[in-house]
Amino acid sequence: MDNAPYHKVKDTDPVREMYFKGRTISTALKQQLLDYLTDLGVNLPTKKLKSELLQLAKSYYGQPPLKINAIAQSYGHEVLFTPPYWPEFQPIEEIWGLIKNFVANNRHDFSMREAMQLVILGHQCITPQVWNRTINNIQKYEDNFSWANVAPNFDTIEANDFEEPDKIIDIDDSSSESSDEEFEF
């Protein structure tokens, strides 16, 4: 999965619902933090500042799981998130690129009606063979990609933190199983 916000919707968090009542841990009231830490069995000095309680509570508080992980696990699967700004790992990006190229190469009057018709026609030209070749090319890219340069937490790094390896994917590669005629819509 890419890192789109709708892929990272958090599941219900019983701790948050029980102790923080519609607040985040950062906006919790001092008494809510005290209740949470007391129920965890943390020994607290009598006089603690809210900022100290907050820091302590954050050290115990785990982030709620993502909904997508719960759904995938219920079917025996695991979700792996790709680095941000890395469309080479997303087959749909390659397919949309083919459709957009088809539209760009076949437009005549530049009307919205014509563009919509060309999108539909381009979509109909994407065969199972095109999908298979796209997925195989992305698999080759992934197999030849060095993960050693990528930090384990993709949410905290920017696109320019990555070194992009030489690209090995060529969606119009004639050495693949299907012929190039499939792309001549």
C-alpha cells in the first residue's frame, strides 16, 4: 500500500476511549493522565506537572492499530507500506500512466466529452496481459531494489532522503511475454 491518508485510518482505541474521552493523549486533562497512569500501576509522586505526566503517559501509550491491518489479518494477510513518493512500487500508477498517454496521444478537439470517452476506451484496452507485465516489472524492480538505504519508519522521512537506484522497469519492454501491439491503442 502507498501512504495515502485513507490507508492509515486508525482502528478504535479502547485506551483512548476509556481514559481520554474524545481527546488525544496530547490534549488530555491532567486528571485523565493521572487516572491512566494510576490504572497502569505507575507509582507517581504526589506533585507532578501536567507536562511531566504527559511525557510519562506517552512513554506507556501505544498507537492504535490501523484498520487496514485488522482487515488484512482477518484474511491471513499482512499489509506492507511502500516508501512515500515511490510510484515504482504501485502497479496502478503504471496503468494510469498508460491510460493518460493514450488520452494525450489521441485527443483531437480537447473537449471534456472526448477526454472522458478516451479514458474509458484506454481503460478497456488494459488487458490482463498488460496487468501481468506491469506487476512482473514492479516485482523485478522490487527484487533489484536495495532496502539498506531506506529507513524503517517511512512516515518520518522525505522523498529526497532516498537514493533512487537505476530504473530497470520499461513498461514497453518487448522482451516480455506479450507484444508491444497491446499498447498501440
